[in-house]
Amino acid sequence: RGKRAFIAGIADNNGYGWAIAKSLAAAGAEILVGTWVPAFNIFETNLRRGIFDESRILPDGSLMNICKVYPLDAVYDTPQDVPQDEVAESVKEDFGSIDILVHSLANGPEVTKPLLETSRNGYLAAVSSSSYSFVSLLKHFAPLMNPCGASVSLTYIASERCIPRYGGGMSSAKAALESDTKVLAFEAGRRHGIRVNTISAGSLRSRAAKAIGAAVDEMIDYTLMNAPLQKELSAEEVGNAAAFLASPLASAITGTVLFKFVEMTTTTTTP
Ligand code: NAD
């Protein structure tokens, strides 16, 4: 049988999650999706009504099939709150097991504020929904992942270098996510035989990125000027990288941050 993937963090067809789902589907995987509770109904309805049909087309002309969409709230982990363990439990009941776990979600309520002006609550909210959410997701899904399972998350270069406008503690959250990638690769590798990698992607005009407004365009321009490959990164290229990391071709790769032509450290061009 083909691999089964659970992708957390799809609410439309613009983000990295959707592109990853398509690349995995094109490679033959069965697709399950976790959608944030406030966006769940609209996403499911749009999907059923065929709104996304055009962007469901795979390279062989067939349409990506999403087997099931689950409501998911990545901030809550206790049984009182529609948590991730409940979602993992439902997936287990419906499908038994999965092979691939994708975390493509982030949220920073104060992302437009410089770190120096970020409140404690804003900072903790960013880390909770963008970093701890991965720890929790992996914890709850690892037991239902088949041997040689793989997980992939998405990060951003602001974790290691100062990128103005990526505020609200989001840079801190990505630094945590990358550090956790190493620790969880070790722990989940030893305990479950699961690989844990993250992709540091260049900027994309997704719904989440619109939260920082025109700054995304500046970031895209800056990357274009400084990246080794001077073209705009497409979501599909990130999707394909995720499909590779999740595949047996990457069977010995774990604990890594894979860069998708973000700018080089040695360049001097400024926007
Ligand atoms: P997106 O809007 O498509 O995805 C973010 C998703 O997170 C949305 O579907 C949203 O509903 C979901 N979400 C937010 N809070 C949640 C919660 N509490 N519980 C469950 N789901 C929640 O945007 P995207 O830019 O494709 O983001 C996907 C990932 O890619 C994120 O980790 C983001 O930080 C990362 N990334 C984005 C860029 C970029 O420029 N867009 C660059 C590098 C990394």
C-alpha cells in the first residue's frame, strides 16, 4: 500500500501545507488533513463544492484526493479543549496508522510588533502555537506511526539571523522549532524509529504571511537579491522537498534543517 500522510495546517490552497499535500499525493500518498477549528467549516465546504478543483490537479492530470479533514487546534493539549490527542485518536480509529506527519502551521498574534515591544502573552502564544504544537503533535501521532515514519515541519531563517518585521516572538518560535527538531529526532528516532526534519523556506504570500503585510514583499525582494538562485521560490518546490524528506530516499536523514534558497550568509546586498 502507498504511504499515508497527516498534514496539519491547511486551510486554503495558498500555503505550504497545500503544496506539500500535492507533492505527497503525486508521489502516491493518501492524504489526511488537520485544519484549524475556526477555518474548518469553510475549508471543508469549499473543498466539497469544488472551489479548489483547479489547484487539485496533479502532474498526471488526476485530482488530489483528500481522504478526510479533521478539525484541529494546535494550542490545546488537555482533554477539555478539542486537542491534538483527540485528533490522533480519531485518525487511529479511522485509518489505524500513518507514515508521514507534516506540521505546516504557525501563529504569532503580535507578529507585527518588534520583539522589544512584544508582550509576554504574545511571545508565549507564538511559541505555543508555532513550536510546542509540533512537540505535542509528534507526541500524539508517534505511537500510530509505522516504522520508518517521517515528520517534516516548516521554519524560517529569522531563527538564526535578524530579519526585521518578523516580530512578536516568531523568530524565537522558529529557533525553538529548529532546536526541537534535533532533540526530537534523537528521542523519536530512538523510541519510535521516526525521522524528524524541518525545511527553512523562503517567503511565500500565504494567508499567514499576509499578517505581516507589505513586509512579505520586501522579504521576497530581499531573498531574490541575495539568494544563490535568483528566482522566486514556488510552494511546489517546498512541497517536493518535503516529499523527498518524507520518502525512503531520505531514510538516513534526520534532525536536519533543509534550506530552500534563503539568502546566503556571506552576501552584502541590501534591499
Ligand atoms: P498558511 O496560512 O497556509 O498556514 C498556516 C496554517 O496554520 C493555517 O492553515 C492556519 O489555519 C493554521 N493555524 C494557525 N494557528 C493554528 C492553531 N492554533 N491550530 C491549528 N492550526 C493553526 O501559511 P504558510 O505560510 O504556508 O505557513 C505554513 C508554515 O510555513 C508555517 O510554519 C510558517 O511559519 C512556515 N513558513 C512560511 C513562510 C512564508 O513566507 N509564508 C516562510 C517560511 C516558513
